[in-house]
Amino acid sequence: MAKRVREEEIFPRNPNKTYGLMELVKGSSPRVDRGPEDMVSAWPHLLIREALLFAATFLVILALSVWCVPPLEKQADATKPPNPAKAPWYFLGLQELVSYDAFWGGLGIPGLVIVGLMAIPYLDRHHSGIGRWFARSRTTAVTLFTVLFVIPTIVLIILGTYFRGPNWGFYPPWGMPVEPQ
Amino acid sequence: MSINYEREKQELTRRNFVSLSGWSIFTLGLLGAGGLFARFFWPNVRYGPPSKFSIGKPGNYPDGAQQTFIDQKVSVIRHGSNIGAISLVCKHLGCTVAPSATGYDCPCHGSKYDAIGQVTHGPAQANLDWFGISLLPSGDLQVDKSDIRTVSAYYGVK
Amino acid sequence: MSVQTTEPKAGPPDPKPGIGAWGKLSRAIYRQAPEVFDNLRQLPYNLYKSIYRTTAFPKTERERSEAFFNSFLLHIQPAKIEKHALRFNYTFGLGLISFYLFLLLTVSGILLMFFYVPSVEQAYNRMLDLRSSVSYGMILRGMHFWSANCMIGAVFFHMCRVFYTGAYKPPREFNWVIGVLLFVLTLVLGFTGYLLPWDQLAFWAITVGANIAGKADYVSDHLAMIPGVPNMHMGVMMKNALLGGDTVGQEALIRFYVLHVALLPSILFFLIVIHFWRIRKDGGISSPKESPE
Ligand code: HEM
Ligand code: FES
């Protein structure tokens, strides 16, 4: 170290601030290199938002539970499967797949999807477009994720929920046969 | 700003090797213990109706008859002098199939079977099971659901 | 912030020298009385101070930071936060909503446990009782039901937002992996909870689900084609372990119950804690400042 920089140049002290630069560290945390100017106190800015969000969530759930009573069918009867027998809505996409092939639909494809999802951040590591929705530089990634994961998930669930009737037959929602009880 | 990912090279020194082996043994031990607890979940005793049940005298079944024993999930059929017991558990994912004009239909995902349980329409990929039948000394027929047979495993009666 | 202390004041002179133990005691009380009186006057403040270590109405930047450092529940969060992270249309609060729904599920779930009995004879009747003979029983069940359904949606959309904002890139890879586990666990919790009402929907959904697990036989059947490899019947094993038998019955109900009310929520909570810890360690939530553009 030939030249000693004066300490005050690196660590200027501003008497109006409660914080200051204390040390330079090497690291990959985004806090490094970032000026403190666009930071705000978590109290009250974060806290008030969190409280409001909780109130909103709670009210929506309360309203739903007062006005929309959850379903309860007849008592379980191992001899009479309802027709069609449907899983909860979030598994209807899976059930739709299962109706094509039990192993691949129920275990093979879902297993691959989970492994694939976990692999994403190890395959796509380029530091571009972080912190922005649908960044232009990530069009390929965004398209792949949407076409391979998001759309199939939603479409399969809608298919299974609204387009499948007795004997898991395909019916449009407006032409759904009513099951004779 | 740039982020620097340095990959440090790890050397396998003797000391590292000993510590690595130590941890491997530790992990193996834990896995073994985990295996024991996993075995704990595998039932040794099944609760449920007994697998053998009586279906009455052969004479109760005229030629061409089909009768459903819904509690046992078994359908008994007679063709000529042959009696067969067909499982009503769908080979797709285990719903209970219902007798229909063409044989048996599954309400869950639409599998169809013909009158002797051969699959005619997917997603099921196998035929319905048949069960072994035997004659009891009392003259009654007995179906044994633990004795799994394939299609057309009839029992001949006079 | 300095804590006020009161010097024990010297009391007025003793009225008259007492006799024996009673005299000593009355004299001691007389001398200490002013201090106790002072303490009583300060009780609310001291009580507050003993529980919560910072002022309730922080005004300066320093007090505001201290409010976070000094509270167990708040210190999980940073005292200073980037403005960008607060923008609602960046996160839509979806992660936090998922967490809140988890809390609501825990509370309503514990309350439901006071009435529910995991037995095939009783379970369904208990659900009917909730409707007919428990005060606010239906609202309670409704809260559990709707929180569960909404949580699955919230977690899914949270995952989408994390993807579409590129928030999984280094150094947040592992938090994304934990996230995928959280997603799967949330679904499994939904699956196990679905059996508990023991109605037709429940019974047949779980029958089908358990038989899907049974299809893992496909793997072991193929492995068994390699010479020397025994057929492990993986599917049958998994199905039996899940149901405790061949079909959905009492054994399956008690297994699903324990998974649903104890094991899975504990694992989920543990992973959520790690998820939050990683957000802090990875430098708060993602920000556009992290990309080169
Ligand atoms: C039980 C479910 C979950 C809970 C309670 C939860 C909670 C949270 C919270 C509160 C945040 C802070 C930012 C925000 O609100 O968006 C967050 C961020 C994050 N979550 Fe989750 N999460 C869950 C599931 C998931 C899933 C399924 C994924 C992805 C597969 C995921 C990946 C991430 C990542 C990578 C971040 C950092 C985002 C950033 O830095 O911008 N989480 N999570
Ligand atoms: S269980 Fe019969 S078709 Fe799926």
C-alpha cells in the first residue's frame, strides 16, 4: 500500500445523519454499493402497510366465510362413488392428466415439473432484469415459464373443473348433464 | 455493480478425508434410523372386512345372471355352467365401477369394461381382477378376494 | 431514554418508639411507604418498559430503528428498507398474504381441533355439529376452508411474481428452492385436510389420490427388468404407508389427521422461517439496482 488515503475521504462524517459509512467490505450483498438515500424507516412505512394488508386479508376471509358456506356432501360411502368423482379444484389439473395416463399424469409429469422448477435458478443465472416485471431482456425466460408452466396449470384446472362431467366425459359448462340422484 | 462469485478450490487433505468419512458414517447412521421409522409406517395388520365371503348356493344364479355384492365390491356372473367373481375396483385408480348395459363403467375418469371385465375404453390399462371361487362343505360357494385371478377364471358347477 | 429512579425519601420521624416485633414492623412500613407509593404511581410506565424496551411512539430516526431492533417480532425485519421494496405493484403483497393466511389457518385449525374427532364413526357428525350446535361453528369452518383455498392461489401467484421479476437469480437461488418446497407442502396440506370431513368428496378424492401414489409401481416394475433387481412394488408400499391399509378407512383417517394438524404444519412453519431469514441474508427483496442495465 503505497498511498494512504485519508480516512475522512473514505468515511466522511455527516453530523446530520444517524448513520455513516463504517467499513468497506467485499461481498455480494446488494446492500454494498448502495447509497442509503432511497431507504426509508421500516417504522412506520413498512409496518403500516403490513398492518393494512393483514386487515384486508382478514376481512376478505371473514366475508367469504360468512357468505359462502363451504360444501359438505353426504357421508362417505365406499360403495357409491359420486359421478364424476372430483378432487379439490387445485388437483383437478392433475386429475385431468391422470385421466390420460395414471403413472405419467399423476407422478411422472408432476415430479418432472417440481424438479424443473427447482432447477430454474441454477440454469438461468444471468443478472439482467432483476426487480422489474417482464423485463425486456428476459423475454425468452418469461415466455417459456408462461407457456410451459403457468398456462398449462391454469388451463388444465379450468378444464377439469368446468368441462368434465359424468364418467369424466367432456361437456361444455352450459351443456353439463345433471346427475340423477 | 458487479457480483463476484469466487469458486474456491477444495483440497482433499488427509484431515478433510477423515472428517468427511466421519460425517458420512454419521449420516449413514441417521439414514438407518430414519429407515427404521419409515418401516414403522408400513402396516403389518390390515383392518377391514375378511377377504373370504359366501355367495350362497350355485342354484341361486340362473344362466346369464349378474349379481352385485356391493359391500365386498364383487360382481358374480353365471354363463352356462360357469360362475365367475369379478372385482368392482377400477384398475385405473380404484373407484368402484358400476354395472351398465355394456358391462362395467367407472364414474371417476371414464374407464369402461365389457361384461367379463375386459377393458374397452381407457384410461384404465388392465382388465378387472377375477377372484377364486371354491365350494364349501355346506354346498355354498365362497369367493376369496386374496386369490386374484385373470379374466375368465370361471368355477364350473354341474 | 433514561429510566427515572426515585431516591427513597427519609420519612418523617417515628411517631413513637414501638415495642417488640410489632413495633419494628410498623416502623419499617411507615418508613418505606412513600417509596412504594411512588412505585405504584409509576407502575403503568414501568410495566410497559419491562415488556417493551422502546418508546411506543418513536419519533426520531434512531428511536424508529430501535423499535425494530428491540422487539422480538419486529427484529426479523430490517429497520431500514428500500423504497422500491414497499411498492405494492412490485410484490402485490402476495408472499405476506400467504403468510397471513397460514396464520389464520393455524388459529382456525386449532379451534376446530377442539370439536373434531378423527374417527370414521364420528368425523362426519362432528362436521354436522359444527353447523348446528357450535356457536359460530360454520364461520370457523369457513375461515379454515377459505384461507386454505386462497392460500393455494396466493402461493401460486407469489411464485409467478417471483419468476416474472427475476427475483430467483443469484444470490436467491436457494430461497426459490425453499419456495418450491413450500408450494408442494401447501398442496399436500390441502390434500390431507380434504379427507377429514369424511364426506363423499373427501373419501373419493383421497381414494383416487392414494391410488396415484400406487402407480409408482411403474418405476419398480421397470427396474425389476434389470437382471438381479428384485421388484420392490414401490407403489403398493407407498400407498400402504399413506393409508395404513389397502383402502381408505380408519387407519387412513388417523394418519391424515396427524399429518395435517401436526407434522406438515410444523415443517411448513420451519421452512417459512428459513424463507424469511434468507430474504434478510440475501439483502432484502430484489431490486432493479441489482441488474447491470
Ligand atoms: C407458504 C408459502 C410462502 C410464503 C408464506 C412466502 C413468503 C414470502 C414473503 C413474505 C416474501 C417477501 C416478498 C413478498 O411478499 O413477495 C417472499 C419472497 C420470496 N419468495 Fe416466498 N413465500 C412462499 C412461497 C414461495 C414460493 C412457492 C416461491 C417460489 C417457488 C417463493 C420464492 C420466493 C423468493 C425467491 C423470494 C424473494 C423475492 C425477492 O427477493 O423479490 N416463495 N416470500
Ligand atoms: S378410477 Fe376408474 S377411471 Fe379412474
